[in-house]
Amino acid sequence: MIISKLPQVGTTIFTRMSQLAVATGALNLSQGFPDFDGPQALREAVGRHIAAGHNQYAPMTGLPALREQVAAKIARSYGCSVDADSEVTITPGATQAIFCAIQALVNPGDEVIVFDPCYDSYEPSVELAGGRCVHVPLTLPGFAIDWQRLGDALSDRTRLVILNSPHNPSGALISAAELDRLATLIRERDIYLISDEVYEHLVFDGVGHASVLAHEELYQRAFVVSSFGKTYHVTGWKTGYVVAPPVLSAELRKVHQYVSFCGVTPLQWALADFMAEHPEHVEELPAFYQAKRDLFCDLLKDSRFTFVRAAGSYFQLVDYSSIRPDLDDLAMAEWLTREHGVAAIPVSVFYQQPPKDLRLVRLCFAKREETLAQAAEKLCAV
Ligand code: PMP
Ligand code: GLN
């Protein structure tokens, strides 16, 4: 008999809603991925490297050329220097990076602070390590850290805090001042951080991303995670990285080498080439995605949904209280998909205990202009 290690876990909401979108022919604004391709030069580089015979295992920690590009990008973006050899590890996706960091740090009985709504992979990863998540809800409507509740949630067993900025699903940002406050709160304690920054370059309205990489004190105890999938519009490549001080990177690599050993070789070569040749790509991303956010939000102005424009990420939350207050958000997401042809993600699934009367769904705006226009037309008719 199988004794499930994850008895509560079913199929993720992303898979379920994407399947429903396909089955019903709805526009899929649910699972987060672009409906356009990554840069042509990047895609062509993969073919070139496959043809050139770059098809065997990459080094366990990642291709040196790619690790150096990551370090160079970090220096340009955040003005801080990390060592490509001892602090950067390339992984098959950010999800795997987060999983490995959790396995490296969390021992049975340890507590891990997560902020609800939180990304769905964190809790199962903590449970597989024998730890327990302590859920601290973000305050509504702005999805900010509740410092009182965070302080109350810390205990002698707290081993890890997982941050996510820009935040999925709300797009909210953690500010540099909040990082300072967190540093003060955990200074005297043996607590580590995972900072999930996969949307690091999707920050709008001229606000800079406050990376934990740029926070000298917090970085000393942090794993900072990012994803090439988000930054280069290639989510299906499942290629990401972790940056952490040498001692933490060494522990992470002990796990990573037995979970997957290394990332996919030709993809790493292609990313290294593209990053070297097109450093402007990341600089152009905020404006690229802000234009999509603004187009979508402008088109939704005449709808009955209400919303505050997302500060970051490629997700827009919309409140449907004035449309179908009778439906919970899962029912609403299904109704929108089946009856109005637009698939969305309910927000309550990101909570341990969703707030009563939560009437929010998440829409992904990483889509071509035509898709956004078609979706907005359907949503305005709701
Ligand atoms: N963290 C967050 C907050 C995400 O939204 C995603 C996107 N799937 C990931 C991690 C995982 O990224 P990857 O696809 O590189 O595993
Ligand atoms: N991160 C994506 C989202 O939030 C989903 C990735 C996945 O399907 N696991 O929609």
C-alpha cells in the first residue's frame, strides 16, 4: 500500500484551468505563460548549439559562460557583485531551485513562513522535507506584509522565510524599506530566506525592483531564485538559477546534483549567447510588459470588473463583486471560462484559509495585443 507523502495534493489549478480552456476553446488567461515566442535569435541559437554537438551533460553547477552572464546581469541590474563560480547555480527551472533550497535547509520539525496567497509549490516542498508551513496572510487590498502577524508567527523552530516579489498572483512588490525591516526582525535569529524573484524584470511605473541580492545583510542568509522562462518568454524551457553565498550554494548543490544533476545543455549555451549579445533585452522588459498591462487595463475600463493596476509580474487581479457576488472564485473562474470564453485563475487556491468573501480572479496579460483585445471584449460583455 502506498502511504502518500502528499495526501492533500491533487492536480494543480494551473493544469486544471489550462485543460478547461482547451476543452472549451476559451482564451487562456489562466496559467502564466506568454502566447508569443521568445526572441528569434535565442531560439535559433538552440538549434545552432545542438548542431554543434553541445548535447552532453552540462557541468553540475551550470555552464560557466551562462553563470558569468548571470553575474554580469546582476551587476548591471543591481550594482552588486556575485561570484559566478561559487554563488550562481543553474537549475532546470525556478521550481526545482526552490525545491532544492528547501530540501537543503529544512529539517523535520522546522517551520517555514510563507505569505498567503503563496505560490503552490512552496508548501509541498516544505512537507517533503518534513517541515511545516506557517501561513502569514498579506494584508488586503494591497497584499503587503503584516508585520505584527509576521512577528507573532516567528518561533524558535522558524528556519526559513519565503519571499516572493513581484508577487504571484497579486503583482505586489516588496520595497527596500520592507527588506530593511525584515533584516531587523530576523537579525538575532538563525533564519534563512528564499527570495523568489522570478518576475524581477517585470516591475512597472518606473519603480525599481528591490532585490535581496542588493541587500547586503539579507543576502548573507538568502537563496535568490530567478527563471529564464519568465525573462526570455520561454517558460517551457524550464531553466532557472539560484544565487546564494558560497556556503549556502554548496548545500544547495548537494541536493541539486541528485535531483537533476544539471540543466539542459543546449539551452544554457543559447541563453549565454543571447545574454551576451542582447543585454538590452532585460532593460526593455518593464516597458514591454507595462504596455501590455496598460492596454489590457484600458480596455477593461468599461467592464464591470474593478481593479488596481498590477505593480509587477504579468498578472492582473480583478474583483468581480459587482458581477457575480454569489459565486466563489473557483466557480467564477469556471463560469468565465465556460460561459464567457476567458479562462482565469481563482485566488483562494493560493491560501491556506482564504479571506471570507474573496472575490478576485487572476488574469495573465503575457499575451499578444490581439489576444488581450479579444479577451477584454469578452470580459466587457460579462
Ligand atoms: N515562482 C513563481 C512565483 C512563479 O510564478 C513561477 C512560475 N511558474 C515559478 C516560481 C516557477 O518558475 P519555473 O517555471 O522556472 O519553474
Ligand atoms: N507560474 C505559473 C502560474 O502562476 C504556473 C506554472 C505551473 O503551471 N506550474 O500561472
